[in-house]
Amino acid sequence: MKRPLTVLLGLSAVAAAAYFTFSHWAIRHENLTFYDEARKRPVAVDLAVRRDAEMKAEAGLSTLPVAIVSHGNTVKNSEYSFLANVLAARGYLVASIQHDLPTDAPLMTTQGSLYVGRLKVYERGEKNIFFAIHELKKVMPGADYDHLTLVGHSNGGDISMFFAQQHPELVRRVVTLDNLRVPFVTSGAAKILSFRSEDPHFKTDPGVLPDSKVAKQAGIEIVDTGAQHNELSDRGPESVKSRIQATLDQFLAEPANSKVSPIDMKQLNNDPRAMGP
């Protein structure tokens, strides 16, 4: 029975890839740079929004849900279009924020300190998100900035999880791609989907991932992609990205208070390990 399932899931991923490629032409992309005078810091934002959804919001006929995308260390905010297009196709206003500047100090790993010495980086990301939202309200008023979907890769996933910890009342969903430092929110306040790599060079810190029982109770879905850590961005192969797109789209289709059964990435990869012992 598993062979037909593998074929079916593979076809689903191919269909999803074709859909999002087609939808790309219906999505408007815009690069904005805001300047935070208080912090003397520019905050660049890549916007993606479906044109018809934007027009309805401008006419007052609907309100756009909002997704904030946070990039990984050394990866640009513009390198997550494969995720932004899924979200925009679902009717979201997508804001991909550039958190790091060339003048920022490099990420530090300090043994024994909170979040391995990166707390200030997460707090800076938190401020960037709030500042970007403040500015976006002026240019895109027809959006819901009070019920956010947060998406982040690696360090950006940690920023997303940290923000959800600090402001659970504002966060509806969290999607992370191999965040390694900040423990998952397990209160159940936000629905969580996390894609994990199988990369020996990027190890998740102890206590970050909940055990299976806690994850189930909190509505947290953890998907093993079998991919490398740095493949979870636009830099990754199309086979990996299309399968992530299909699972993310299914996750977004479900109500925020329900659970999703994500696509088995190993089966899609035709990995013998997915067939069981």
C-alpha cells in the first residue's frame, strides 16, 4: 500500500509546484526600505501579495492576513520566494524582513548563556518586526496585523519562535525551518509546523524540540525533510522546495485551531527509511 501512497504524494508535490509557479504571475512583489530613526537603522522589507486579494482589501471588501518571513544567518530576506509565493497565493500579505546589516556583529556562540548568547539578536528581530508592521500599516492598511503568521529559517526561525513566546496574543501560526536555539512554544496558543533537516553540521540544541507527546497535545507538527540545513531556502533543489510548498499549503488550508497531517517527506524522496523497519 505504501508504493501507491508514495506516488500520490509525489504527484501532489508536482501539482503544487506547478500551481505556485503559475500563481507567481498573479502575485505582486515590491521592495521597500523603512528607516528606524530611533535605532538609526534601515529595515528592508520584500512584499508579496496576490493582486486580486490586494484590490479587494483596498476596496474594503476583505482584510488581508499577514505573514512575516525571517531569514537565516547569511541568507538574504529575498531568498525565500518559494515560501512567500505559497503564502501570497493563499491570500496573505507577506513581508520578508531583512534583520541583519553588514555592520552588525556576527552571531556569537557563548556556552551557558541564554539562547547560546543570541538573546540580543532575537530582541533586535522582535523590534524589526514591530517596526516593519508599524510602517506597513501606513502603506497597506487593509491587513490584519493582530493575528500574525510567522515563518523563519534557522536564526529567523528562532526569531519567530522568540516573538511567539513574547507576544502569544499576536501570533496565530508559526512555521520554522530548522530553528536550532529557541525552545518551541508548547502552550497551544499558536499552531506550529516545523521542517527539520538531517544535517550533521547543524545540531538542534537540547530542549528546543518537544517530545512527541507534548507536540501532539500542543498541535505541533514536525516534518523530517531529509534535506541539508542550507537547502531550506531558495538555494535548495526544486525537489525539496516543492515538497515543502505542498506541506505548507496544506498547513495553511487548515483552521488555526486544528491539526494537520503533513506530507511524509521521506516517502516523497522515495527514501527506504520511510518504509519502516
